[in-house]
Amino acid sequence: MTQQAFLEDFHTLTNGAEGEESHWLQGVRRTAIDRFSTLGFPTTKNEDWHFTSVAPIAEADFRAYQAGGDVSREDLAPFRFGAVDWTELVFVNGRFSPELSALDRL
């Protein structure tokens, strides 16, 4: 996977997500992706990465998964544990899903 593919995925995943995240987090992510855009993947020639190769990540052919709202409450049933009256927070691909969560007991 190329550096450009990672940048495209970042822009696709963050497009329209501005209202879903805190402003400080948006700033941190923007700074990180700008740095990655400038420097690219680290290599073993970088002192901090001298003993760590990221080649398996950089060369892997994968793309970020986009949640398409294809998770239902029934899909979650095999993963539930505890009492039915427990508070339940559900995250789909790293994003909080209030419609799948049970917050009424908080």
C-alpha cells in the first residue's frame, strides 16, 4: 500500500466527521497526517526506527474499512455478556454508535 493510499483513506474517513470529534482531536489528527504526508513511512535509517521495519505495514495491500451502517442489534447478540440491564456502549470501526448502545441506565 502506498503512502498516497493511506492519505486517501485518511481524507475519506475524516470527510464529514468534523462534527463528530472534538476540535483538539481534529487538530492532532491533522498535524499527524501532515507530518506523514511530508515524511512518509519511517525506515531503519531513521534513528528512532533503527531496529523496527514498518515494511510489512507499508507493503500490505489493505484499505480502511468504511462502516456502512450494516451492523444491527441482532449482530451484536453473540458478543454480549453480563446482565441485560447493564449499560452498553457500542463502537463500530472506532466510532460511537448511539443507536446500538444502551445508555438509558446511566
